Amino acid sequence: MVRVVKSIDWVVLICVLALSPLLVSGAESDVVDQPKAASVNQLSLRKILSLSRKIDALIETDCAENSIELNPITGDEVFLRRIYLDVIGRIPTYTEAVQFLDSEDPKKRSKLIDKLLDSEGYVSHQFNWWADLLRIQSRMRYGTAQPYIDFVKQSLRENKPYDQFVRDLITPEGYTWDNGAAGYYLRDSGMPLDNMSNTAQVFLGTQLVCAQCHDHPFDSWTQRQYYELAAFTYGVETRDRQAPMYREFQKMRRGGEIERNILQAAGQILQPLAYRVHETDRVLRLPKDYQYDDAKPGAPIQPATIFGDEVKVPENASRKEVYANWMTSSNNKRFVTVIANRLWKRTIGLGLVEPIDDFKDGVDASNPQLMEFLARKVVDLEFDLKQFQRMLYNTQTYQRDVSAKEVLAGEHYYFPGPVLRRMTAEQVWDSMLTLIVPVLDERRGIPAANRYATSGEELVEKDMKEILKMAADRAKVREVQSKYQRATSDLQRQLRVAYRTQDREKITDLRDEMTEIRKEIYGRQGEMMMQRGRNRAVQSRRETDPRWAGLSRDFVRASETQLPARPGHFLRQFGQSDRETIENSNTEATVPQILTMLNGPMFSQLSNRNSLLYKNIADADGPVDTLDVVFVSILSRRPTEREREITREQVDSGLRGTGDIVWALINTRQFLFVR
């Protein structure tokens, strides 16, 4: 049912909050024990604060020289909400907020920063960012990407140095179940030139894709330089037809002694063995239509760097190893500058160099001295990105009020404070779930898996006789399923029409008819097998941990869901990337977002008696405490006296009136923006 604002006081409330509705344009286990994240306390707070003050000084000098007034230092309520959203990607819980707001510790901001950086929530939020950059999807052409996902998360959890993390991605060998980093090349399996373009864009801030076909029209890169860089990794193969079992299978296929449907099923079972990252001596050649005078069409290309130190590949050396060592070197200024600029934008809202992935010769940072300082600190901190972010979050620049004025493309911004941003899709989803799910950061999702997939680890323990038996069973099941689909295709079409017209009698008749056909085709044994399968599916999704009793198993953090979420999911409605191109997410306003927040199913979950918000409201001691619980839970602050006055009637009316307040607050700009 659509909620309707029945009192003019609600209009007043929203005005008092200085808020507007959502779309105002503006800037398989329950709990898995995880290794504790590497502690940020390895470096003293005094040293970090010293670095933070140097950043502030560079900003203050630049602002003073350009007659720009610095924004005031923000209050605890705004800082609290901002730091939670920026570090762990969700709003604080009621308990977390009260603990911080009531603390009189003068160092509570720095202590909170350290606590959040050392939390599992940090891993979740950072993973979402990297998943966008690396275009990670749960299911890729070679099968499940779970080992790749686990590799990235574990690298973040142990705070692996950034240069080592990138080197691991560029130099893997083997299958993903042995080395999750192999997923980096498998993501672009069969497209080595595209993979190199993506690598340059993500880690070197350079868009070279135009130079794949011709000299770059807007930069200094030539087509030949593009091919010289691509030659470093062109020899990396992602398909492996030489695995012993796969070769045996191909021999059997050529023999023609096995039924076609069984061979097809066996090929699908063995598919994981066909994908293995390994380096070959394959040589890259210029395209046959190459049109420039510096080389002939089809000429072989030797690896060469396009900027920085010139490197040569020693005889019998791994080209990708040489490439990785060059790219991740502390002497590669572009490599360290790009990650410093990315993290600055992630923290403050705008890069010192924009666009952040299209560095061009002759384009200076908006504050060159600050850019130089940040790049140098990446190296001085030994590529410890957690310490680097700790330095940024402890600056006064970060802790100032936001600038609400939109910064237009090409406009100079002097960073008197952070830039106002709307939450990402993942932040909105995770923040909504924070109001519903207790200890949200500890809840794990059900790994996405192909129902017909067999893991590579299982395959290497089997012989061909076992594989063929599995294939025969699978082929038989598919044959029966195909027969059922053919027999009921017309009925299924009629059923879809009946659902659209809400013809319940027709729906019942059609489903009964399809049930009879299924019994006839599958037989009693087939029906029992199907029912057992359905029961297993239900059991796998049933919540067994008492902390989350009565809550959907789908209510997990965005980093634990299918990547990306299915079309139409809350995350996709709010702009989650489809992970087809680099950083393809958006925070643009749409009508479906309005309808989802005003009247979507998520709101009914907030009032579920099993939700954390409902339980906290139920435990409140009287109307005054109830209103505090609602405001602190949703906006991370207590209500003003004016807000108490205009909501008194709703609070006094009980849970329904309190629900109206909840509905009003989650539909405010203050809830949906990182202020």
C-alpha cells in the first residue's frame, strides 16, 4: 500500500530537515571465520597526523592564494555518518552511533577511523570498488569466478601491498582453484589486446584503446607503441587443450564411439580444465592493414614500454614478469600517481587530475604540489593503501563540511572541503540492510554457482570413466527435461498470459495440467528426484543462525551478492555497474528509484518484527527515546526540538505513527547523500 502524507506537519518536517525526496539532482555458510585484517596501528598515529597536517597545509596555501574560504570543520554527527559510509560503505547502527556521539574522548575521530579500517566492513566496501575497476562478475565464460573473488577479498583483508597485489594479477599461472589471481586474465579470455587496454586504464590511468586501430587522436601514443606494450602479455594464454584428461576426451570425440548427447555433457563437465593461465612464446604482429611508415604490416613486434624507464626482456625471461616489475616499480611515477589520485577522489569526491583514468601529457593536477606529495607518500608508506587512506581521513580537509555546489567538468576546485556526493548503489543497499539485519558485516552470502558445474578440484581427482558416468546421468536428466519443455511449451505460454491478467482459475487449471504431464514424463522416481532437488535448494537458503532468524537469505551486503545483481534488483535500479566496462556504475536519478524508496518492498522489511530497527524501537523507553532511536538509526543524529514538536503526534500514536516517521526519513536527501 502506498503511504500518503496525511498531515501538513510532515511537509514541515521535511522542510525543517532541509531535505528533499530521493531524486533531487545533486552533486553457503552462515558465518565464516576470517583472518583478522592487518592492523593500521603498525604505524603510529602521531606520524599519520603529521602527514595529514602537511596535506592540510598544501590545501590551505592554495585556497589562500586564490581567496577561497575553507569550509568549517563538520560536527560529530556528520563526521560519524560520513566516515562509516566512506570506509565501510554503510551507515552506523544505532548502537555504534550512540557509542561515538556520547563519547567525550578527544581522539575519538582518529580511533574510529582506525577501528573501521581494521574491520570486515572495510574489506566489503573496498571489494565493491575493486570489483567495478576489475569488472568482476560472479559467472564468467570459463565458469564461476568465486576463486578470483576470494583472492581479491583476501588481499584486502590482509592489506597486501598495492604493488604486490597488482603484480599478482599480472603474473599468475595455473587454474583459478590453485591461484585465484588467474581470474584477471580469464576475465578477458581470448582478448589479449583488450586485456592490455584495461590494464593500462586501471593501473596506469591511460586510455590506449583508440591506438589499437590507429595513432591516438588526442594523445601522443601511436599504434605501434600500443602493440609494443601489448607484446609484453600477448603470450599469456587462457585456454589449455593439452590437459591429459581433456586430450583423452578429444580423442574419444574423434573416435565417434560415444553418443553425442553424452559427449556434449562431458565437454561441459570438463570445461574448467580447458581454462588455465600460462605463458607461451606467441609473438604479436602488427595488423595486416597497418598504414604507418615506421613498420611494415604484419611485422613482428618486440615488447617496449611507452613511458618511464626503458626495459628489455632478457633471453628466456618471462615477458609478463618483466612487464609487471616495470609497471609496479616505485620509480614508475605514473603507477603511483594514478592510485594516489584514485584514492584522493574516493575520499574527497573529485580527483586532482580529471578524468582519473585518462592522464594526458601537458595536463597538470589542480594542485601539483599536493599531487606530488601524495604520489611520494604511496611509495614512502610502502604501497600500504590502508595507511594511505588513514592519512587522508585524518586530514582537516576531509573532516570539513562538504561543498554542495556542483563542480563542472574543467572547473578548478581548490578543495575547501569534500564534494557532496550521493551514495552509490552499494552504499544505499548496505545502509538499508543496516537498519534490518543485525551484525550485517558478519553475514555471508550463498556463492553463485552453476547448477551443472563441477569444480576443477573435483575433476582432477576423477578418471574418464567417472566423468562419462556423470555425463550419462546428466544427459538423461536433460533429455527428460527437454521432453517436458516441448510437451508443455504451449501451456507455459498460456500460463504467462494468465499471470498477467490475474486469471486465478485459469492459473490453477494450467498448473494442474502441467503437473500431470510432468508426472507422466518423469515417472515416480523422477518426481522424487525433483522434489529432493527442490528440498535441497530450499534448505540451502534456509537461515539457521538465530541472529538472523526470519530474515531473507538474500539480505547480505552487496559484496556478498551475485555480481552484478540481476536486472531489476534494488542494486541495479540504483546504478550498480553491469561490470562490462571499467567503473560503469552511476548515481543518476531515475523514476524507479523514487517508487522503490516511496513504496518498494524494502520498506516493509524495515517494519518486520525481526528487523534490527523494529527491535530497537520496541526496546525504547517511551516516546522521547523512540524518536531518538529512529533519528539516530537513520540519520545518525538526534532530532532537534522543532522536529520533536512536529512529530509528537505520530510518536504518541504508536508503531504506525513511528513507521510514518521512518518512511519520511529514508526518503530524505540527508539519508541518501554523503554529506
